[in-house]
Amino acid sequence: MIMKLRFIILMVLVLPALAGNAQKFSNRGRDFWVGYGLHYLMELGQDNSQEMVLYFSAEDAANVKVTIKGNLNTTVQNYSVPANSVIISQPMPKSGANDSRLYDLPPAYGGGGTSRVFPRSIHIESDVPVVAYAHISGAGSSGATMLMPVESWGYSYISVNSQQAIRAAGTGDGAFSWLYIVADHDNTMVEITPSVPLRNGAMPGVPFTATLNKGEIYQVVGAAISATNGQDLTGTKVRSIANATGGCYPVGVFAGSSLTLISCNNTNTGFGDNLIQQIFPTQAWGKTYLTAPFSASGDATVANPSIFRVTVKDPGTVVRKNGATLGGLINGTYYEYISTTADYIEANKPILVTQYIPSMTDGTNNTCNYQGLGDPEMVYLSPIEQSINNVGFYRNTATNILVNYLTLIIPTPGLNSLTIDGGTAFSNVYPHPNKPGYSVVVKRWNASQAQCLVRSDSAFTAVTYGLGQWDSYAYNAGTYINNLNGTLNLHNHEGAAGAVHEHTCINSPVELSVLISYQPTKLVWHLSELVYMTPNADVTQNNPVSSGTVQHNGITYYKYTLPASYRFSEAGTFRFTINSTHPSLENCNNTEALLLDVVVKDMGKAPAFTDTHSGCIPDEVTFKWDPAYAGDFKINRWQWTFPDGSTGNKDTAIRVFTTAGLHDVQLRVISEEGCVADTLIKINVESPAVMAITATPLTVCENGTIDFSAAATGTGAGGINGWYWDFGNGQTSTVKDPQDIAFTRYGTYTVKMVGKAGTGCITDTAKQVVTVLQAPQAAFTVTQGVCLGNDVSLADRSQAFGATLTRWDWNFGDNTSATHNNNNPFTKNYSVTSVYTIGLIVTDSRGCASDKVTMNTTVHPLPQVAFTPPGVVCMPNGSAAFNNLSTISDNTALQYEWDFGDNSAIVTTQHPTHVYAAVSTYTVSLKATSAFGCSNSTTAVVSNFALQPVAAFSFAPAIICQGSDAVFTDESTSPQGTVNGWEWNFGDGTTSTRRNDDKRYANANTYSVELSVTNTAGCRSDTISKPVMVHVQPVVDAGPSFVVAEGSVVTFNPKVNDNNLVFKWAPGGELSNPNILNPSYRATHDQSFKLTATDGTSNCTASDTLSVKILRPVRVPNAFSPNGDGINDSWVITNLTDYQGNVVEVFNRYGQKVFYSNGYATPWDGRTHGNPLPVGVYYYIIDLKNGFGKITGSVTILK
């Protein structure tokens, strides 16, 4: 049977991306604009130290061009961004001709002010989609925003700013609420309606216009209220309106603050930060939002309070927070509340939700109970309608950021596929408390400059932020920015009735519809933009009629459907425009362009199938669709078409072809979403030939071989191109003429063979019988083991089957062999020890030979017997030691039998020692026997006998003190020869080989001293031992010496190692008792004393000395006269030098130190710093140290 895999070129249907969300505009794009917004460090009196940089995050390698329009010059920066990485731009120019800041001096200082048109901007262009951010930081403040590509811009905006306040009046007028508008098209006219007074004097509620060319920016700055407070621009409206020619264009709008704090009670408490965010156009606002609190810097599980603003376009909008309706609309524009929980916000009309990080406490008043690090920040949240499942963003450290966070809200089932940087480790995950089915995920990092990629099968909303010491940043982590007014709706005709599909496929009929949140008065379908679609003529519908309504994400859409059926010829994502007109649209012609994407997929090899058949008439052919090539498509319908007009509608079909040749088979597959693909293949069916087998020979013995050949006849004989043989013995072959096929078992075999023609036509089976004769069976017996020199016996035990044995071929395993013509027993002798493998093959009268059988025999070695007798036998001890040197080549164990020649008993130890009783000549024999019974023997004569020396010694002195020398003297004798070797053991672990030796014992004890000697005849004496007593050596420390006042009584404090010693102090006449250890002495003069300690038993002695020095009273004169007459010229203080370390200080009557001396070796001469002091009274402090106190008093200098 043959199995073949068939492929089809499929027609692929393309379905819309998601009902109600077909544009898929996100923050990833190729074209961005941003401005260098106002920062408080730009103002007069500041140092312009802020910096602005851009970040570019790319999943594919990108080339990014940054064009900077400055004050006078335009500069270009080019960047190459590697795939899956982020790079940081150079700082944007902020001075001179290249200055790109939206700042100028106030008019009073000759500048143009900050509320005006600036021909300055930053334009970002990339060759592939990237994510871009702008970051302005300086002096512990930081603000960053995600940038939105030009394709997502709108015509109508409402600014959302923040509380505008600062702590210190010193920077007063330098901090403002601002917004700016950037144009991507020349002659763009915008209308601005401020909600508050502006810095340039414009009044609230009074619209004014500005005309911008491409790359120009109009900046709006709120007025200052006081030195510490400013106007909040929230509620300021921006519209793109008709220019002089009637055209209008989308614009980008940014909002922020040059510096502000954010408190929870509108006080000027807390530190400030600059803010910048790009605003969502009103067309991208949603009706449902999920929020989550920011986390404390040190703990992802601690929720910090956040301030929220919910901005409405229509004051009549009903907004509910966790099911409760919000009240207290501020300025007809926004609601504000504080929350520490995850909330659910919903409205009956589009809204924008903004989340704020309040100021970190400044140590005076923590108005929000904010915990940890941070500073003010604001971020615009994505509605659920704009959620996304794949974002990349940048984590940052500027200026003082210490931790980075991501807070993400996702449908709970999406947690299973959620990864952050490829991992699934999150810092905190908890169910959303106010929206069942959703979860909040928090990820915390130590701050670093790194790209972060987030992926999930489910769409989510997310914000990322950084926290530091009085510093923060925050922005939307990634979002769709679709125009929620309209979305494409696709239906594949082959799909389920009424179904909405995410895509269509190549050549699949598809219906095009659009869902619009209002009822347009006109629709223009620019189908000509879809170059791969047929038909693609533009369609205009005036006053179109809706075919029904659809509810999606809380929005009611009206459905408008084109009557034609369309097909695409290429796969890809194709964008086209629908111009929709309605009076409520806020632009110059009440018409908006809905940019819609059609996703077209290619089912590729989805209809691939296999066919399994023999290739011959009339065998069945099985066709089976192969799901392995369907990819993500779920095929649920199959349409088979065969040449005879029959069909099939399952994934498997079986057909029989009755004629030879090629036959067309077609399969169409249809997926669940209605995508269609076709394939057509040709099946070849052939007629079989007749096969025959030739075998040579037909009869063989077991293990014989046969050669085979195949022959074919009939109409198909010439087409045979394959053969399959089965020899009946477990062997097969696919060659035409297999040779040398072995048959190892006797019996009768039926050999079979079939041939194959063409691609799979199999012939009938040819057969041939062959016979295999049973071979004789060889067998014999052999002696299993012998000792070297003995014969091995062999006897045949072979059997024959159906014939008689005629030949015996022996192989003896030693490179010798023999052929016998009978089976008589015989012997074999081997000359070398080894294991020999003996083989036998027998042959019968038919010439059939047996398999070779083998058996082993072992020829064991004889022991090599040898020993050494003692060189001399010393008497009268008579001990003789024998050293056995016997070996055997196979290293097996040996047994021994010793005969010492003196009629003593046989000894079996390996190395025996024998004692001879008398001097004589003895013949000693040794026999060794192996484990296999192989033995050998040898003899030696013992006749050399000699006499032993006698050891003796003495020592002196008789009484030995610990640590003193003792002399040991040899007194040994030898009756034969002389003593020439000594071995001393002194009993304390030390030894000596000298004849006489000195020994000093470190410890008192009784030691057993041993001596053995040898003589020139080679005999050793018996060991002699004597006890040696070592007495305790007294150890004496007379104790510390004394320095005391005259007349003091001191008691000596010596230390000894034995209190039972005899003690003697000298001189002893002035001691309380010179014969005790601790006598007393009254110190009347300086004296040294010696202590001698004696052991009463051994008279061992030791001694040590101490001294007593007396200190006499210090006598301080109360006057001296340093006049140079040689009498009392210095202040001599009697006995002071006896007090070591004394300190003398002298002061005048003002407390000023005039003299200082550490020790008093040189008496004071009445001078200070080398100059004589005047006559007068001075005050002294003499510190005698060492516990002798201080002496104070006065001394008078006389002249």
C-alpha cells in the first residue's frame, strides 16, 4: 500500500479583527510629534538645568530620525534601535539658535512670552513601528509621557491638568499649568476656549483661534493667582476648525505643569514635580474604566491613595463609581475623588479618567496619608474599550527614581497566559474588588534603565510609574487609541449566518459592514484603496439606512452593510477609509475619516490530504484530510469531488477506480469562520503483471544459502520497478535478485515475492518451496582442569540426524588442531599454563556440518617455592624467623607445610618463627599447595647459632629534679663478640641510640626507662627496665614590686606551683615572718627581697625577687624668686620626681594656664612661653597619678 501527501493552494478568507475594534491604532507607530514643554527651571531666576530626552522601544530593528526645529536652526538626529531594545536620545537643544524649548522671555523683558505660536517642535519618524516616550527632568523633578502616533490624532480635545500650587513664594510666578497643540499639516486652524484666565491676559470662556503650519506649536499657559498658586487649565477645549479654504486637520494636544504639588486638601503642602502627558482625543474616550491604586515604594501590597478626575464632554453625562452615581460636577467638566481601592467607573457617554500621584509629605502635613517615596504625577487611563494584549515600555532611573512599577488590570483567565519580560513572577495579584472576573497585577523592580515586554492572550489596561526621593514619573504603559465612533464588521459568506468574523481569507467571499455610534447622513466607502479586493469601486451612500443596531462595550452602534460580495487576492492587513458625515461631528465639515483595517489570512496548505492505495485496479483508494497543515484554522466542512461525479462531505473518503490511468480528485475545506481553500491532485492507477521465482539450489543444509531471482510476464511486466521478498525465515528483501539468503533452521519454507509497477500497483504473490536439512549436533566432554604436566582427556558425544557422522574436526586452542575419522577418546598435554578453548565440528555423510561447539579446560600453574632462613639464631632464646618467598603465577591462595628438622610438629603459617632448644645443624623443608591441588617444595639448612648480650645501665644523680639533667650510663656485657648497638626508651616518648646519654624531664613523674643492646654477632639482648623518679621543681614568682608611701605596711603576694614547699625570705629581719609565703613589711626605706622555695623531699629549689620603693611626702614651696640671683630662682618641689607620670599645671588669676609639665624633671623658672611672669599669686594643680590624688594651692612669684 502506498500513502501520498497532497497539498492545495488554498483560497483564504479574511475576517475583521474584532467586532467593534477594527482600526487597531495603538501607541506603536512610525510618526510622532512632541514639544519641549514649559518647565519652571526655564523661568527668569532659574538656571535652565532641566533636560529633555526621548526613548525609543523597538521589537524589530528600527531606524529612527528625529528632526528638531529650533529657534533659528533645524537639526537632525539619527538612531539605530536594535530589535527588542530601548535607546535614549541625546538631550534636546535648550539654548542658542537650536533652542527647541517652548519658552521665551516675557514681553516686558523683550521676549515673546510663553502663550503663543512657537515655530519649534520635535518630529520622530521610524521605518518600522516603535513606542516613543518623552521625558523632562531636572533638580529632583521628573515628568514623562507616552507619545501617540499621528494616525491616532483627533479634531476635538478637552484638557485635563492638575491642581496648580507650590510650597515656597520664592519661586512664585515660575510655575504654571499649560497645554500645547502641535500640527502635522500646513494651514491648520485651531480654536481654543480657555477655562481659566491665561498668562497672556486671555479671559476664560472666550474662544480664540490660531493658525499653525506643519511642525508649529501653540502653547497655552494659565495665569498665576498668587506667588504660590496658579490657574488649573482643566476644562480648556481645543478644536481643529475650518481654515480659509474650508479644510481642517487632526492635531496632537499635550497638557502638564511646569511645577506643581498635589495635595488631598488643596493646601500648599508637599513637594512639587513637573507634569507632561499627551491627551486622548475625545473620539478615543470610553464609557467603562477599571482603576487600581498606585503601590507604596517599599511594598507592592500597600495601596497608596490616588486622586482621580473623571472628565465629561456633556455635563448631562451620568457617571457611576462602583454602581453609585457621582455628584458634585466641578466647573461643568469633571468629578474628583480620592481612593485607595480598585474601582469600576462607567458612564452613559464617553468620559476620560485621569489618575494622580499626590505629593510625598514634606514633613509638615501628610494630607493624603501617602506612604513611602514619590512626588506628583498624572496619567490618562485607557478605557476597557481600548485595552490591548501586547505592550512594550521603558523603565527609567532619572532623576532620582529608585523603584519601577507596573500596575495592570486583566480578565482573570488571562493570568494563565500573562508574561512580563517572559516570566510569570508577579509582586502582587488580587481580584478586582468591584469588577468580578478581573484581576489586578502589580510588578515591582528596583529601578533600572530597561525595556519591559508584557504579553497575554487577554487584553488589559496598564500604567507604569517610577518612585524616588521627591521624584516620580508615570504614563500609560500601552493602549489602543481607536476612534470609537466607528468600527469595521466582517461576515464571511461561508461562515455561520449572522456571525461576525475577525478576518477573511484569500478568495473567500466576504460581506463588508461598518458599525457607527451615530446615524450618519452620508457614507463614502473608499474601496479603491483596497487594491487586492474585487470589486473595489468606491461607494457613496446618501442618507444610508441602518440594517440594525449592535451593542459593544456599552456603546450602541448602527450597522451599515454594502450589498455586494467581495474577495481578496492577497493576504495581509489592508487599510481603507470611510468618510462619515453627521452634524454632531466637531470638525470643519462635520465629516470624519474612519481608517479601517481588513485582515486577510492565507490558509496555505490547509486542504492537504493523503491517499493510501496499492496503485492497481481494482483496489480501494482511501483519501484522508491531514489536519497538521491547517494551522490555527478550525476546519469543519469538507467537499470531495471525484472524476465520476461522486462527492464526499467528511474528512475521509474511499473510492475504487475501474480503469487504469490518471484520475482528478478535488478537495475543498471550509473553516469555522468561513475561510475556503481548494486543491486538485491526480491519482495514477495501473494494471498488475505476473511474477515467478527461481531458487538455486532448492535443498541446503542448516546455515546454507540460496540465490533467488525474479521474472515478470504479462502486460505490466515492463513496468516493474519494485520487488518485495518474504523468505519465510524472518528475512525480507527489496532487490530484484537477492543472493546468499541464509537459512539457519531446518524445515520446509515457502518463499513469496510481489512486484510493484508505477507508483504503487502491486502484483499477485509468486511462491517457491525450498528444503533445509537438519545438521548434526556436535558435543564432547573434557577434563575441566589439570596441573601443568598432566594430560587432558577428551571424549566425543556428538549426534547425527538422518545420516551418519564421517568426520571430526578438533581445535585445541593452542594453535594446534586435528581431524579424526572416528570418535575414539584421546588425551592432550599442554606445556603452558592457561585457559584453553577446545572446539569441535562434526560432518555427516550428506556433507552437512554442525555448528562449532566449544568447551574450556584450564591448565593450572605449579607454585614456585622459596624461603630465607634466619642469618643467626641467638641463644639461649633460640628464636628463628623464616621469610616465605613462595609465589604462584595465577595469584591464587597457597597452603604451606613447614618441617624445621628438629622433630617438632608441622607448622602451616606463611612466615613462622621457630624456637630451637639446642645448637645443631637442621634441614628445614617447605611445601606449598595451590587451591587447585598443585604443589611444590624446597629445603634449606640452619646451622649458625650465637650467644645473646646482657643489657645493664645506671643513672645519676639519685634524686632528679624536674627540668634538671640526668645522666644514663651503659653497663651491658656480651659473652660472644662486643656490644655495638643501644636502644634507649626514656618513658616520656623520647628515645636514643647513643651508648651513654643525658636526659632532662619536663614533668615530675616516675618513668620506666628501658635499654636493649645488640652485639657484633647479630644477637639482641632482652630488654631491661628501671624506674626513674623525677621530683617536682618549685616554680616561684615573688609577686609585684611595691611603690608606697613611707610608713605603709605591704603584704607580699607571691605565686608558687606548690603550697607545701619550704619558704625563706631574705633579708628577713624586718619582715613579719621570713618563713611564710605571704609576710608583711612596714616600708621605712627602699629594699629588695629574695624568696627561696625548697621541696622538702628532694631539696629541689627555686627563687625570685621583688622590691619595695617608698614615696615621701611632696613638699610644695609657696613662693620663689626667679630674679637670677641664684637663690630660689626656680620652683623646686621636693620628692615630686618620685611620683611617675605626675602632671603640674599653673594658672594666673584669670584662669589662664601659664605653665604645664608632664613629669617634673626641670623645675619651673617663672616664665610662660619664654617670657617672665609678673610678681603675683598663681594657682597650681599637681596630679600625682597612680591613685595618689591631687595637690592644689597657690605660689607667689617674688622679685
